[in-house]
Amino acid sequence: MSIIEKISTTIIEIPTIRGHVLSMATMLTQTAVILRIRFADGSEGIGEGTTIGGLSYGVESPESIQSAIEDYIAPLLLGRDGDDVNGAIHLMDRAVRGNRIAKSAVEIALWDGLGKRKDVSVAQLFGGAVHTRLPVAWTLASGRSETDIAEAQEMIEARRHNIFKLKIGKRPVREDVAHVARIKEALGDAASIRVDVNQAWSLADARWGLKGLQEAGCELVEQPVPARDRAAMAELTRGYEIAVMADEALNGPEDALSVVRADAADVFAVKVAQSGGLKRAAEVVAIGQAAGLGLYGGTMLETGLGTAAALQLFSTVETLKWGTELFGPLLLKDEILAEPVGYSDFCVEIPQGPGLGIALDESKIEFYRRDRLRRVHALSAE
Ligand code: MUC
Ligand code: MG
């Protein structure tokens, strides 16, 4: 028994190493909600709730995540036994609709606290890790083919990444296909090339797009059409050899089941935050596995904290046919963990130790607090 005594959040904002150009937004910074739960025995659990591009990617914003946690979820959980993670999940699901990223942040902190108190990793709480490292992709999204090629070559040379996801969907389809073909031709067999359209294409665009992409040697296309359009996803999954991956279409196990029922994907991009937490993400994994789909460890471009949480879960999944894209901390100009997540030999290393296996660098959290930045901006505007 370990009573939940305090739940608090801090919004931090960290610059990205370069503009990250997606079909719906260009990211110059990443904003994360960092959450702490303090338990009566003095132990602590930490979690992260992060989205992409304000409200342009999904229905939750950093501000809504913070408000859902502080105004609605915290009052439900204060005074409860922190060891009862399933009880907390059920309570959150009954009292709060949607708001999956907020629930995920809370659940991550509960697992972290429980793991620390029991002196086991979160992976052990999920049955035990079967991997110590996992393949990790990098996203090429500078917006320019030549810059992307140079960036990819550096990554291959440094043995950091040889799987690349290209962000497309902003330009006309034929220009996007030509961009992908240029990059594939320059990198050849040294690289696996995939694309993410982030829902930007109509079905007609996507027919041209998928034909061109597979001719260019691209292996996978992520969420080419709007998430709600299962019929279009199904037509594309059936109609082309290139693998079709569901991302925005997958908001938890119910969506996973409906995508499977509609035959609307070859691969699931499993995201902890989008699924509603580690437990729901594990359920999405199970549905994908049962349906014989390929699995991919996705990201919301979290800091090292959210990345460590995802790694704890994915380390327990036997086969992630398409690897992972858990590179979030590498896109940020600065590190908020005391000991960064390790990247080497085209893989990301699973953090070891109790709970999530990581600790925050408190001075960095203080430095990147958004309310502090606002104060600085306010001063400079005077
Ligand atoms: C997405 O849509 O998959 C993941 C990697 C990246 O660069 O953007 C994200 C979001
Ligand atoms: Mg995606």
C-alpha cells in the first residue's frame, strides 16, 4: 500500500535540432507535459504526455493534457493506493472520456513508482524484457532532398540509423514521389526507406502515390489517407505491394480491432500515448499480433522520459518486424535525463534499473519550463 499524495505537472518546451517539416506543421520546438506523482512512503513516479504540433496532429494539446490531469484525473486518484495501477486505469476510463495522452502520462508515472518500490523495471511488471536493444529509425524531414540525403549519409556513416522515415504530404504527390525516389537512389541498399503522409492524401492522390512509391523502392507508407477512412486504407492495403501502416487511425484497442476488421492495414504503428498508456498499448500489440499484422514501435517525439516508457514496453514484445522510431530525444537540442537513452549500432538501448530506468536532470526541467520561457519572452518584449 502506498497512498498517492500529490500529482503535479510542468510544461516544458525544448528547441528541435532543425525544423521538422510534417504535412500539417513544422516543428521548431517540442512541448512536453512532465508529470510527477508523490507517494506517502516518499517514493516518486514520473510520466510524460506529449503531442505534436499543438492541435494540428491530434485532439489533445499540451494545455488540455495538463488540465485533464490536474483538474479531472488528480482529484480521482489522490488518496488511492498507488500500487493499484489497474484500479486507477479503470477509474480514469470511467470518469474521463478520450484524453488518452493525459491518461498515458499518469499511468506511466504509476508504473514507474510501482517498479521503483518493488525494485523491478517496468518491463518486468509487463512480464519481462526479451530485448536489450531494438532497431531505431530516424525521420528525414528537413523539407529539402539534398539536406535529407546528407543527413541520412551521416547517420549511416555513424552507424546510428539505416532505417529512414520521410515526412511527405505537404507538396503535390508527384513532387513527393520524386523526392523519395531521389533519396532512395542516393542511399541504395544501405537504407530502408519508408514514408509518413500524416493523412494528407485523398484516395485518388494515394493511388498515384503508392504506385510511385513502390516503384521507387519505398517499403512502407504510413497513414496515407485520413484516419477515419477505413475503406480507403483497406483499398490501398489490398491494392499495392508496399506495406500500409496505420498510425493516427489507432487510438487504442477498439480502433485496433476496427482496423483489423476492415483489413485496413498491414502494419500497426503502436504508440503508447495515442493508445492511452502502456496497458492499452500492450492490448493494441496483442490485437495486431493475433491478426498477423506487422508491428512498429511508434513515437510522439517524446523526450527521453516518454521514450524510456515506450522502450520498457516494446522490450517485452517478441517480434517488432518493422523496428521502432524511438529517436525523440535525438531531435531535441538538449537532454532532460540525468543519463541519456543510449543509441549505437543502429539500435536504441533499453534503459536498465527499477521503474523506467531513468532519472530527470532537474536543472533542465527548471530551465525549459514554459512558464519560465514566457516570463523571458515577456521581459524581452517590453
Ligand atoms: C508520426 O506521425 O508518426 C513520429 C516520428 C516523426 O518524425 O513524427 C512522428 C509522428
Ligand atoms: Mg505517423
